[in-house]
Amino acid sequence: METRYLPQDVEPRWQRAWEKEGLYRAGAGARRAETYVICVPPPNVTGELHMGHALNGSIQDVLVRWHRMQGYDTLWQPGYDH
């Protein structure tokens, strides 16, 4: 085992494997190569949900679903920190 990690020696192999298996693709059955991604940060820790949260989530849902219907490879990923 090597004493240190050398990404230039390791990462190209994993990059090829991920691309070969299609692991960078989010949606099954996408008809287009283009992607449409919305990364949603977690809510602030106020503990209060309001209509703005519902509106924002609804708009994101509509946009992702519309792009998916257009054949895009779509991902709506909640929980990213900001």
C-alpha cells in the first residue's frame, strides 16, 4: 500500500469506470444528453415554515418535472449545505 494518496494515479481509473456505468447520469430513461439540476440547501434553523417555502418548493418541482417531460436528465437534490 502506498504511504500517500496520489490522485493523478487513482482518479482517472475511477473516472472511466463511473462514465462507463453511467453513474453521472441522474435520471433513468432520459432522451437528451443535457442535464437540468436544482440543488436545494437545507432550510435555515428558524423552525418556522411559511408560504415562501411552499412557493419555492412548488416552483422547483414544476421546473424539474417540466424538464424531465422534455427529455432532460434531471436531478432535484435536497439537502446541500449553503
